[in-house]
Amino acid sequence: MPGLVTELVTDEAGFAALAPAWERLYGRCAAATPFQSHAWLHSWWLSYGRPGRLRLLLVRSGGELLAAAPLMLVRRPLPVLVPLGGAISDYADVLLDDADDGPAALALTRALAGAARTALVDFREVRPGAALERILDRWPGPRRAVPDSLCLELPALPMDSLVTRLPSNKAQQRVRAKLRKLDALGVERRVVGPQEVAAALGRLLELHRLQWQGRKVTSEHLQPRFRAHLERAVGPMVRSGSAAVTEFRIDGEVLAVDLTLLSRSLAGGYLYGAHPGLRARKADLAVMLLDACTGQAAGRGALSLLRGDEPYKHHWRPEPVVNRRLLLARRTTAPLLTTALGEAAARQRGKEVLHWWRERRRC
């Protein structure tokens, strides 16, 4: 394709100005997940980024964005280029126009290879079928792929159809009874509009704190920077159709709030908060939330339960989908790749030993 121009953006103002072009490209990349939307990534950068570390690699044609790699430079313990989004994002990827037959992918590969002369490129949590695989196919230097987090996925079916996937008639009857119980309790479900998102997210996070009080919780979800990130990101994502916030009420009182993230490839329940009193009323939270999520998943590639191997997820007989960690190097940075692989193997062995020790304690 003639007229391709590669660009590096390193300033926050330049990142903000990319929003319209970025979102157009996001809409033309079928593999993209909500974690690659401009609203999510730019808001993440405002909460978690470090000045001077932003590295956005862009490919344009006639001014239109055809490819983008949203990266950040990390210098410790190794010089590494990592994707924006960090640990609070379930998937990482680049964006590539679906209509590109190779030139834009090659231009982005060359830009990444140039960056890799002094730093390892380390993409965690890459979903199978990601746009980054088109870069991997063209990569000129050493590369490795190792397993990363397990995600569980269901087909994007209505709730009635998901119930029939359960392994026995008895299990199906139990779920239908739980759905009837929710109706009997008078649970009302309402998807909030863009102007109500900030208030609804405040209720979500407060209910999330209540439901986990006295128990082990992901501490980041209670931090002000995480709240600020959600409040900035989710409003624009709701307006663009990349997110939905649902409130659950009984007798007019909000007792649960759910945040589901949406793209062409998937719908995923990202975070929810529920009042402990719901359990006292014998309301099944998992059934209630999944029922709401199935309505949002219609017409999408999958209903993702996102990262995590919690036992309650397996009740629905999901398909295991393992993310990958993709490491890209040049010959000059190959030692960094070897070191990163050694550290990953050591962490995996540590997890296996810890799992063995815990299982032994249970015996």
C-alpha cells in the first residue's frame, strides 16, 4: 500500500488527540477486545502511566490510522516494552485494520523491531486469534510464546440455551428454579444511560467493598486511581457501545451493579458489586449476573468469563481458552528474552510448589 507513514507518539496530549482515529480503527479490527479501546487505554494511562514512558507506534495512510501498538517502556528489572492496560486488563493486543492485506502489518512489525533494538517486547495476556499474531508471523528476530492466564468462555447464547448445556436435567431444573426465585423477589434490571454511569459506578464500587468486607479482595479495586480510571473510561465506552452498566433493584433499592465490557469478539462481565443481603434473600448472584450478561452478548463472538478458574464458572461447562505471553526480541536483545523466559519458568515452578503444598495441607 503506497503512502504508509510510521509515527511514534510519546506525549499525553498526542494520545488524547488520537481518540477519533483510534476508535475508527478499533471498529475495523474484529479481534479487538474492549481493553484496546481508546477510552480504556487512555484512561488507564492517566491513572497508571509514568511520564516519559509512553510509546505509541502508529501506521497511517493518507492520515487514516491503519495500525497501532499501545506500549509503555519499563526499565526495571529489564528494559521492556509492555502493552498499556496492565494487570487490570484481561487481554492485550495491537490494532490492525481488517482490510489490510499485509503492508500495514509489515510496517507495524518494522516499527516494533526498531523499538526492540534496545528493549524486549513483552505482550502478556494475548487472546488466541489476536491481531498481534499477524505481527508474530512477520517478526524478523527471536520470538517465544508461553502460556499465560486461563480464561473461560461460553457461546453467546440466550440464557435458556445456556441452561440446556448443563450436564443433567436436575442441574437445569435448579437453575430455572433460581431464575423463578429472582422473579419472585421482584428483582428489576435496568441498564443505565451514559449520564448515569459515574453514579452507578460509585454504587458498584461501594457494594463491591461491602460484599468482600472481611474477606480477601483484589486490593486494587479499592484504590482511588482504579475508581478514577473506571469513571473516566466507562462513560465514553457506554456511549460507543463498548460497555454496559446494569443496576439490579428490589423495591426501588439498588442491591447490585454489574459492569460488562463489549466488543465484536466478546462480551465479558468485568466487575460487579452486590449487597450481602442478597444472599440472605436466597438470590443466586451468579445466575442473576449471567442472565443479564447473555442479553448483552447477543450477536457477539463469545460470552467470556474472563481470567480466572473459579469453581462456580465451571458449573456452566465453559470452554478453556488460554491466553499467551508473546515475547519478541532482536538478536541484540536476545539475552533479555532468555532472562525473561527463565524468570517465567521460575515463577511457574513456584506456583506449582505452592499448589502442591496447599493440596498436601488439605490431606
